[in-house]
Amino acid sequence: METIEGIILKKIAYKESSEIIYLYTNKGLVSVLVHGSKKIKSPYLNLTRISNLVSLFVSGKDLLTLRDGETKTAFPKLGLDIEKYTYISHVFELIYYFSTHEHDHDKLYNFLLKIIQAVETTNDYIPYIYMLELKLLFLLGVNPNLNTCNTCGSNQNLVFSVIEGSVFCDKHSPTGSYGEPILKYIRILYYFDLSKDQLPEVEFEIIKEVRFLLDNYYEYHLNYRSKARKMLKELIGY
């Protein structure tokens, strides 16, 4: 018997009335079988909702089975905005996909909790999504160089290349690079301190271009593109 705490990223049906839930914890991904959770009279009917922060009492070896549990935080506002919920689904899909990668799960788990809280309570939530995507690149070992030219070491007049995963000065910049306004905003998000800093206002075009940059970076360096991202394109238009 053990107690685990985590965020429900995903769930699948199991037999007629049960579910297997996938939680992201400070030690990584954990799957738990919840018997009868789809029944209307089940005490766990609401427990298994995606995005819930739950505390579970479980037993078993090959597949953990729920013995008792409670929802610690439900984040109810996430489900009230279809775009916001789809963006969170994009994040959960991302975390789930890379959950078997060996990295600092404790750091990512605690940061994910802060990001979910920020997204739920903020109208201007998209930058927080970008923060998580950028900082996950560091944990996965493919973080970009944002500070000095990859060719000569200059820190002046820099642009960013997705393919090279680095900045370059104007003398050595590859074609298709992102300019200084985009790079400046990426730096802000990458080094952002949630406990101290305040987000600056930026133009919509920058928000849009950073979305494309992140999509391209994950696809090129990690061969990854989420299914939820396709739904986002239909909802937000880019």
C-alpha cells in the first residue's frame, strides 16, 4: 500500500465501467486502475477528471489499483474556456509523451502545478504555456542557445535559428532566422521567474510567431507534434 499525489494527464476506458488514469508525479508517470469509476453512483466519478490534482491510496505491482482517494484541487475554470482547455490538453500531451525520458521530474512537476494555476486564473495565459514548453527543452537536453552567436561568440544584433537551435549575429545568420523582437521575448519567457517577474505586454504577431517557432523546434529536434495542436489551429486560427 502507498499514497501517491499527481496531476491526471490522461485516462482510458478499462472494461465496461472502469478507467486507467495516468498521473504525472514528482517521480514521473504513474498509471492507476480505478474500478467502477464510470458508474453514476461511483464515489470516484469526479475524481478521475483530467487536470485534477489528486491524492490516491493504491496497492499492486504491475498495475496499481485505487483503494481510496481524494481530489486536492480540481481547477474548475479550465473547463469553462474551450481554447484554454485545449491549450492545457496540449501541455498534458507533451508531458505524457516525454514522461519516460530521464529528467528532473520533481522540478517539472512543481513547475507544471504553478503553470496550471497561472493558466486557470489568468486571461493572458498563453505565455505561461510557452514558458513550460521552453523550460522542458532544457530538461530534455535540447535547450536553445539564446545568448551568443554560435559562429563568432558575438552578443550583438542576434537572430535565432530553429534548425541550428542557436542565435547568430547578423554577419553569420542562416536564412529563415527569427529576428530580435522574437528572440527578446523568448529570452524573457525562458528565464522568467514566476515568483518575481511580471509579464510584459507584447504584440499579437509576436505571440503568433513564437507559437510557430516552438512547433518547429519540437518537430525538428524531437520529432514531436501534439494532436491537441491540430485542434488549437482550428480554434485560434494559427
